[in-house]
Amino acid sequence: MTRRLRALAAAVAVAIGLAGAATGCAIDHSGADASKPTLRIAYQTLPSGDLIVKNTRWLEQELPGYNIKWIKFDSGADVNTAFLAGQVDFGTAGSSPVARGLSAPLNIPYQVAFILDVAGDNEALVAREGTGIDSVLALRGKRIATAFASTAHYSLLAALDRNGLSANEVKLVDLQPQAALAAWERGDIDAVYTWLPTLDQLRKGGKTLLTSRELAAAGKPTLDLGVVATEFAKAHPDVVDIWRRAQSRALRTIHEQPEVAARRVAAEIGTTQADAAQQLRQAVFLTGEQLVSREWLGTEGAVGQLADSLRSAAEFLAGQRQIEAAPSVERIRESIYVWGLPNGIG
């Protein structure tokens, strides 16, 4: 790790330890027992199975020998920084932040152990009413907000590229979802590429220009991934299995008990059950069988096409000069944690 990255990691460690209640990093200290080791989980308020696992306290039930600390972050870029600081063991991050994290200079020692969802209509590019913007091409010279180094940022760059625009032909503004909403309401920005639940608030006063579902169909898919620190996974594969089973149970809940899933998610993001249900319907949630297929995660000895997707994302980011270079195919494949996976999870 370079001196600059070490300094950044140290700063984040202090921020997490001393300012847990600050925006972008909220820590749940409930049930802490000083006699137990602590399992630290970085999460985001994305409508997904991860929030169901948190709300139901399945990990607390299955891992009574651990304190379970849930730490809230606003974006995958922030989660990457927390992993660099050695402050989390598991985390939620989009495929673009993970591709960036596996690349130089970050080279984060973590692995992908789960696919939480495939982005659909739950991430989108929205133009504010009154701007006259009715297409991606009409964004030339406009101010567009997105959270840098996020899947939304990656998708925005891909959308511009697909329409013959470069990032230099627009004015990109680095804002987290809630900050983007505030800037939108002030009229400081013309468009936003972001995700739920903030996205639904923007849609009320804007026009959707493009969704991540459309970009996926055009060959630029994005995903929300569950990652685990490599050192932790090597030392505690049993814990990884329990965590993965809990995530799989949450996916089954989404598929088989959508009302229960919506109620659990609503409690975590502070909305109504109807709104949570509508938000869940906008993403694509895989089944346990799909997760371990060659199309996605794969199994031990047969890493799936997720590796190809991450490699493609890294190559695109390198082409956009967002990273130095894409990591090797071997580095990407080694980052997919498929140890012990059966032909279906949980």
C-alpha cells in the first residue's frame, strides 16, 4: 500500500471509530459484548436481501459467538476505503467499485462471495423538469451529479460513451445520493445518475433518460455484490458459509414471500411497505441455482462469468482513465470466492 493510501486508510479508521454517527458512516453497536470477537459488516440502504438479513437478525442468531456490527455507508467507494482501513470484514459494493478495488493502486484484498442483485430499473439517469433535457445527447454542457467510483458513475460514463459523448463534454459533479437530491431541489444540477431509494424521489420531478437495465441489455451490466476480506475468509470459511446461507435465505424470501421481504426492507430504509415492494420489483434477484451457475458466480473449480463481467468493467474504467489498468484475468478469477459452494446455496 502506498504512503498516500496508508494515510487515507488511517484517516478512515479514525472516522469510523470516532464519528460513527456522521453522514455516510453510521454504526450499529447494539448487543456488543466485550468478551466476543466482532464481525463488522458494511452495508448500504439498497433495497436488497442484505437489509432483510440485517432486520431479521439471522446472523446474530446463527453466530452467537460474535458481536455483529452493521456499519452504514453511502456508496461502494466508501466501502472500499473502509476495507483499505481494515475496518470491515464483509461489505456491499457495486460491481464497478469492486472492479476498481481489485485494480491498482487500491489492490484491495477482498473477494466476491455473493451477488445481491443485478441492476435493473433501480438505477437510472434522470433529468430535472424544466431543463428541457429529453435525451442523453441533450446532456452536452449540462451539470450531472453522481457518486464517483460507484456503479452509477460507471453506468453514466457508459451511457455517455454509447451516445458519442465524452466526460469532458459534460460537467460531472461528485455527490452522494442524498446530497444530489438536495442539489437537485436547489436547481444546482440538471441531471442525476443514482439508485434507490433516492432515485424514486428524483423521478417525481424529472424524466428518466436511461436505466441500468437498458445498459445491461447493451452489454454494460452492473451488480450489487457481497464481498469479504480475503484474510478473514481464509481464517473463517465457516462464517462465510453462514453469511452466504443467510443471504440466500433473504433471496428466497424476496421470491417466495414478497410481502415479508417488503416489510423488512421498509423498516430498514424508513418507507412504507408498498414503496419497498415497488422498489424491490425494480431489481433482478437471482435464485440460489442461478447464483452458482456458470453465468454468474460459479462453483469451486469452475468460476462463473461474473469474473468476465468484472474484467470488462475494469477494462472500461481503464479506457476512461478512471484506473491505471485493468487487473489480469487471473487476479479477477482469484477474487471470486467460490470455495465450498454446492450446486445451489442454502
